[in-house]
Amino acid sequence: MKKYIAMAGLLFLSFSCSDLLTEDPKASLTTEGFYKTASDLDLATTGLYNLIGLTFNQTAGFASTFGSDEMTSNRDGNKASWSDFDTFQATSSNNLLAFWWTNFYKTIKSCNVLLANYTEATDATETALNNAAGQAYYLRAMSYFFLTRVWGEIPLVTDASTNYTREKASVQDIYTQIISDLQQAETMLPDTWKNDSKRYQNGVNIAPTTGSAKALLANVYLTMAGWPLKQTDKYALAAAKAKEVIDNKATYGYSLVDINILWKKENNFSSETVYGIYYNTNIAEFVYPNTNMMILAYSPSDEGAWGDAYGELSFYKRFPSGARKDATYQMVYYPNNDPTKAIDYTETTYKHPYFQKYRDDDAFNPTNHVTSNWIGSHTVPVIRYAEVLLTYAEAKAMADGVDATAYDAINEVRTRAGLKNLTTGLSAEAFRDSVVVERGWEFAGCEPAARWFDLQRTETVAKANSNRDASETKLVGTPNDVTHAFYWAEIPIYDQLLDGTLVAQ
């Protein structure tokens, strides 16, 4: 078995904030003599959010999900790096490939250090100890969940040591660890952080809660029921765990919000966010991981933005008209930021619709579409309550057959989107397919609940790409839903070099 070491730094404690959002970073600390008090635990867990914030604050990591059928890019300049994933020709040398790999493993390493040392904080209460460990377990599980879906077999690191010959673990072993971590997080995290002004702000929980752990565990079980493990007994577990969240949504503070404000800056602190990555540009000193660069990433170059990616035409044309489509995509464009020359996407440089989801931010002027800064504070929701509902609907149907509760769950999302209720009387398989389609509409664009992961687990990557519009950049590689060609990305070249395998050649 080829061996790889996941590159990850020592404990990162360069904080983006004392309240997770507003304080300057002060130091980078070692662990020796550090874990003594509840305050030390607080600082250590806060440092974890600096790392996870860096992971989701730009499009680089999301590039590995571009093999889906709803996002594409052009091949001009640096955009070819994204296009390589979209056209199935990305290699281990792709400069975007290492972004998630490196940053998720950095998060894991710091979680490992905290979990190895938190019990030394003998001056802290049992609650403080549990809460600190719960956050680390949650973030470690989440990191491994993304890593194994992108790369499959990967190094499983649960200690703070550096080992350049660590063997890759099986996908099953990775998921076993994820489940164990989330089960720990369920019991150690609070239902709410209302008594912690750092982790509860503007009416929502900034840090993960029991509800966050249950929701993520439901997603994990749903994924395990599909490819590559195909453990269909996990459907029942996914449904049960999602139902726990739904039944206790008032306790956790979850609900769907009006689709018209879902992606507005005034909704950055939202009851729909089950777990999100929060950013804040209003700090005294610039802190890179504390800012979100999505504000320019999915906006058109015609308006002075970066235009890293935009919507695929076939998917866009199938997308049901209505409020959700209007909230998902930019509908009107101002070339050179001149509102007197309004056009639609067909007249833009690349003749594709751009995503609106992360654009409305403090630096964005809606009157002329000028973006005055390349950084923003837009929240990136890793899990939304809409995903909990759709996870329950699919898992319930596949575990026990379609019933009224499964229809209620998907219809709650459809009603919010302005659509009619789903056709009744569907078989379990037809109902599941309808939920997967619904997830496509709901999470289109660069959301962590990526369309790519749904196509992957349902073994429909090639099928979805067969609908590609003839005007799109041609596919170079050929995905295959039987052999699963191109389902997993190559491990970044620098990690392959570390064990001497390629050097020896």
C-alpha cells in the first residue's frame, strides 16, 4: 500500500477573535504548560475556528467538487485550474488540490493536540472540559468527512505525531472514526451556547451544538448508505438522527427562513444555519482566515469581479423558475457597473449565469454592482436546516418506505422555494430521486452541501454530465458510474513526494 503523510502544523492558536469574530490575533502558542484553566481551553478551541475559517473562505477547496453538473468555468488564465476538475483532467499537480487537503489536516492536527491535552486543565469544570473536547471532536469529524469524500482512502491521524510513512486507512475505518467522534460530540456539546457570549451571537450559535452533531451524523449515515460503502442499513440511522434534530428544532433554534432573504447580508446570523463558518472584516487588524473571499469569486468579470465559476447552462435551464432561482443566480448584470446598460447572462462575456449566493455583503453596492473590497463577512453555512429536512425525507423513504413525514419534509423545502408539493404515490426509489434533484436545486453553487457529493454517493456522475450543454468546454476525462473513474481526486503531489515513492522513481 502506498503511504502518505498528511502535512499539518502544530497546534494553531493564532486566534481570529476572543469572541470568535472580533478580536485581533495575539500569539502562536505551544502546548507545554498551556492546558491548565478554563480560559486556556477557551483559547485553544477558539484557535480551531481560525483554521476551519481558512478552509471555507475561498473557492480553491471547492474546486474538487466542480465535476458536478451545476458549476463550470472557463480556461482563461488561472481559471484553468478550476476547469480541470470540471472537465475531469485534474492531476495531483493541480495548484488548487492541496487547499482542502492541507487545511483540513491542519484542523485535524490541532484537534488532536487539544484532545490529547484538555484533561490537564484541572482548574476547569467538567462542563468546560466536555465543551472543549466536543468542539474538537466535531471539527475533526467534519474534516475527515470532507477529506474521505474527496480522496477516499486517506491517512487517519488521531494523534499529534508526525509520521511520513503513515499508511492510508480504508474508507470504512475513516467513517468509523467519524461516527465515534460525532457520538462523542453529541454527548459533550451543549444544546445551545446562550450562556457564552463568544459562541452565541445575534441570536444564533456560532460554535457547533448537540444539534449540529446530530445533523452532521445524519449526513454521514446517508452518505454511508450510498457509494462507496453501500451500507443500506444506515438509511434508518440517518432518518432517526435527522428526526431528532427536526423534533427538537425549537431547542436548537433551527427553522427555514424566507428564501428572499436567505442569502442577504442581514441574514448572516440565521436560524437556518445548523453549523456555519462566520467571518468578520470589522477587526482592528487584517486576519486572513477571518474574511470571506466568495464576494468576488462567483461574480462576473463584466462587473469587475473574479468570475472563478458560473452555472452550467443545462442545469440552469432545468432549474424551476421562482423565488429560489432568483435567490440562487444573478439575474441582471451591469457591464462596467453601469446600471443604464442592464443585460441578462446571455450578453455577458462568457454567456453563463453567475451565482448570487455570497455576493450581498458589506462591500457590495446593489445599485451598480460595484464591489469595493475583495473580502467580506458572508457566512458560509456548512449545514442548513433545509439539508436536515431533505436528509430525513430521503433516508426515511429508503429505510421504511415513503410516508407522510417524508413528504412533509421535502414539501417544507419546496413550499419555501415557491414550488407545489411533490407528486404523491411515488415509490421509494422515485421519491429518493426526487429528493436528490431537490437537493440539487437547493444547494446549487458553491455550498459545502455540494451537488458533487450527491452525484458521487448515488453513482450518477457520468449520467449527470451526459446532459452537458454542447456549448460548454468539452470533457477531457470520461467519468464512469460503474468503474467510478474520476470519483476521487488524486492526492496532492507534494504529499506523494514525502514518502519517497516518486523520488525513488
